Amino acid sequence: MNFERHFLITGASGSFGSKLKIELESMGGKTTCPKFSRDWNYSDYSYFSESRLKDIDVLVLSHGSKKDHAMEANCTSFMKIIELYRAARMSVSKPAEVWGLGSEIEFHPAWGNKDLQIYLDSKRAYAKEAAKLYHDPSLTYRHIVPAGFTSQMGPGLISGKTAVKIALHYLKKDWKYVPVTYTGFAFLNYFRFKKLFNPLNPIN
């Protein structure tokens, strides 16, 4: 994979996004990093204009929330920004490419934790939409599925930097489904993600 491209990264002030920005720039990439609440919010997406997005080679969505506005943060805003990006790239010969940050919670339950259930519902809602993109031949979609890592949303067994290193290991191999795991759930989730939401192989 060629990393000497222009990346737009949301959530670049977070544990994953900030480390990804550093790594991409070290490999020759150029990054643009809009900040939530300063440049955009859930009721104002005007930052993501056609003039700004048409020159973006890869859209990386790594923002999110564990509880507050979780559905907007982890699903609705992802799809809105992707929609704007795809529309902006229609006039460009190169296909759109999107990296979306999912979660291993797409696979496992909330273990009776009500707050975690809110996060689960939002991440699974996005996973359904992400799988459609994964099977869409009109763009390249890469789904990054990490286990818990230390971030502003809580502690984890690995750091954001380690999570990024693992993700880039697979991205360098041109993988579209990117398991960032120490539990193994992301590998198991691959089969569910690829089959459950495949429009050619629907399962209720």
C-alpha cells in the first residue's frame, strides 16, 4: 500500500487518531485533521465541503464516544461524512477510500453493563452500514476492529500507539478487514461481519 497520500483524519486528538497521524506522516503521508466542536459537530457538517474533500485520498474516521451521543458519534456521523466524501470524489478519477474504526464489541455482548450496551448498539449499527461499504465495488472500505485500548474513553490492555502499529501491520498488507486484537474476538467477528451483512448472502 502507498501511504504517500492525503489523509483526512477525524478524532486525531484521540489516542488512536493522534498516533495514526504521526505514523502516516512518518511514512510520507499528508494529513488534514478537523477538530470536533471547532470545525464540525453533529448538526453542522459544512466543514466537509466538496472543495475540501475532493483532494482527500483516504478518509479516516476515528472519532467516537462510549456513552454521550454514542449513536451520533459512532454511526450517524460516520455515514454522513462518508456520504459527503463519496459525493465529492465523484468528479475525481481515483476511487474513494475510507477507513472506519469499529470495535470488537460488534461481536461480544455488553455483559449486563447498561453503559456498555449503549456503545454496543451504536457500534453494531455502524457495522451493518460498514459491511455494505465493504461489499461495495464503487469504493475501497477498510474496517479497523480493535480490542480495548487505553484512550479518553477508558483504560485498555494496550496503548493507542500499539493499536495503531498493529493496524498498520495489516494495512501494509492491503487488508480490508483489519483485526487489532489480543482477545481474538476480531478474528471471529470477521466471519460474522463478512457474511451476516453480505447482500448476496443475507442472514437475519
